[in-house]
Amino acid sequence: MRLRPVSHVIFDMDGVLLDTETLYTEATQHIVGRFGKTYDWSVKANMIGRPAMDSARYLVETLALPISPDEYLSERAVIFEKLMPTAEAMPGARELTTFLAARGIPMAVASSSSRAMFDLKTTRHRKWFTTFDVVVLGDDARVHRGKPAPDIFLVAAGALGASTDRCLVIEDAPAGVDAARAAGMQVVAIPDPGMDRSRLVHADLVLDSLIEVNEVLTESLLL
């Protein structure tokens, strides 16, 4: 399937630009393991891409944890202080953004992460993230509802001065795919190998990695 013409590209961050999902899993399993629970893809697939509190409530309820969502998030935050600054770029991420920047394609990051979490995750990547024209985060006052609502992508498109039907979103999570579709945007999904691809049926394309996106975009960019 070919994409419609694209003039702007909006990226999710976790699991798309930065390999943080393994760190999320490590931290969460450390917490739930104390209660004899397992954090696997049957649970994680319903959490990734959503606002932190929404995900925390789901986790606590689904695994019947004897702690509150706030307690889970507080404990996780301490672990993240050490883990998140170690995040590496996803394969092909720097190459893809360099390819787009060289062609003058405006880019945005639209992540459910808070500003504090964004700063932690990008500790080793400050210069790279300055190449994005717009960064919209989950605690931005303009974002009234988290993914799967379209708010964050609509805010990003507005900040870019872009028409939604010319924006391409690159996501890894079902909630993000649904949010992009609700915003009237095309979306390419790059799921984790552990993700059930049937959860991503609303994506325009499902690819194995960002390395494959260059070929797809070459035919779709409005230069």
C-alpha cells in the first residue's frame, strides 16, 4: 500500500525514536515481581502509549496489586532516575530524521511523556532532539486528553502549521495509532516484536523497523 502525499512527519518517542520500552518493562517487573506478578505483553499492550496515570490504574487493577496507582508511579520514578538516561536510539531513527531534515520536511515529537520524563530519556540525545521543529508532551496544557484521543497530534500539527491530511504519524502502540487516525492523519506502525499485530489494524502500514520507512517516504514526500 502506498501512502498519500506527506508534508510533515510526527513521531511518537518511546519505542519509536528511543528504545525505552525495555526500560519500562524492567522497572515495572521489578515492582510487580515483589507481589508475585508478571508484567508481560498481555498487560503491556494495553498500557503503552497512554498517559502515565491511565496506564498505572490499568496495571494496578489488572494485576490486583496491593498498592495504589500513585504509589506505583512514585516507586517507578525512583527507578527511572537511573534507567532512563541510558536509553539508546532505536535502529534507523537517527538516519530517518537526518533523511527528513535534509529534505526540509518539518518534524515533531508527540509523546505522552511528561517534560521531566522527556528530559531524563533524552539525556544522551540533546543535540539530536533539537532537530525537531516541535515537541509536544503529555503534560502540555494544550493537550486535554491523552492518547487514544487525538489531542496531542492535533496540537503538534497546529504548531507545525500543517494540514492534518498531509501529516504522517509514526507510532508503535495501539493507542497512538488510534489517536493518529482520530486526528485524520496517516500512520505507520513500527511495533515491538512482542506486540500482536492484530492490535494495529487501523494503521495505514505496519513495518518491522524505521529502516524500512525511508523507502516508503521517498515516494510520498511533498518536497
